[in-house]
Amino acid sequence: MNHVRVLRGVAGAAGFAAAVEAVGLSGLVDERFLPRMSTILVSAAGLIVDPEFLGDAVATLAAWALGLLLTVAVAVPAGLVLGALPAVERAVRPLIEFLRPIPSVAIIPLAILLFSDNLHLKLAVIAYASSWPVLINAIYGLKDVDPLAKETLHGFGFGPLAVLARVALPSAAPFIATGVRVASGIAIILTVSAELMAGGSEGIGIFITEAASGNRIDLMLAATLWAGLFGVLSNAVLVAAERRLFRWHHARSEAAR
């Protein structure tokens, strides 16, 4: 089944690439504004050995990784506290529902005013935007814990912390992992977006801006393609980790179907 999904994904990507190539060959769009896919792919391959791009890619991935770690460090404990304390969760729920729909890109101008350091700016934006899926999944993960299992441990004299460690956390872990996987993609988007809007000296967003200002649309799209590939690869790695660490959860989900 997994191989079929991969093949379908590859077929979809190949179909999209072929469509872009056909549009370029047809002359419907000026190649100065939309280069052929073959041109973009050649430029993307050339970026692999471009020291400038590699330095920008490392800067973007470093900010992404640090931002994702900060997100997990903040959102997981907060979600566990809110999930374990329903009264507190009900009290802060209106604030969460107010802040969560705000477009994350819209806070970048505010972050520019608050942070003079570009890395701090990116980390703040990433943490804000990426925390919501982790926070919400942690809350609902604790709510999904089997009450009978908790009552059984209570009956054997285990305290709240022991119940949390032995039952609640293992049960909520797959939900949290899914939240982290979703947050990973959001973090990539916000990292590049912050670089595009806030400027700076390094990052894929900076490379894209400089390529666009130099009228190198092929390089701009090639760098954008690499940003998307980083997102796809991070998602694939996290999906594989989820399946390996939480086989029991996926087996139960398949059985429920």
C-alpha cells in the first residue's frame, strides 16, 4: 500500500512537471516569466554545487530545526497541562480560538519591529505558527486516553503523576507526533516567508529575493523547488518515525477501519 502511494505521488509530480513543460513549449507563456520545467530542473541541479545556495540552505534549515525544537519545548508541556486540567483548558480556550486563525504571515511585520536579530525573528514566528497543531493535538491526545485504564491505576494506588507517565503520555504520544509532523511543514513555510519579508544576509528566502531582483526566474523557482523538497523530505522522515515508534497505534487505526 505504501509503495502504491509513493508511485501515485511520483506520477502526480511527473504529470505536473510535464504540464509546465508543455505550457513552456507551446509559447502560451513567455519563458522570461515562466521557464520550462526542464530549465528549472537543470538550475535546481546546479544549485547542489552552488556554495552560496548551500550556505543559504543551511541557514534556513538551522532556523527551521531550532524553531521546531522551540515549538515542541513550549507547546507539548502547555498542551499536556491543558489536557490534564479541563478547567484551565476551558478558561483559555477562547484565547486559543482567537489567536489560532490569525494568519501567521501577518505577524511577521510585528516581529520585525520586536526583534532586531533575524534568527530570533524567525524563531519567534516559527514558534507562534507551529505551536497550534502540537498544542491542540496534545490536548486531544490526553482527552482520548482510556478512562478505564486511568481508573485501574488509581485503584492500585498510583498517583496522578504516575498515571500521566504510565498511561496518558504513551496514549497521547501518537497525537503529539502527528502535531509535530504538521508543525514541521508550517515551520518550513514560515522560515522562508520570514526571510522573504524581513530580509537579512542568508537563507533560501534571501536567495529567492536576490534571484528575482536579478531577473533569474529559473533560479528563483529552482530555490523554491528545493524549499518544497525539504518539506516533503522532513514529512517523509517524520511519517516513517511515527510508523516505527507507534506501530500499535497504526495497527489499531487499521483495525478500526
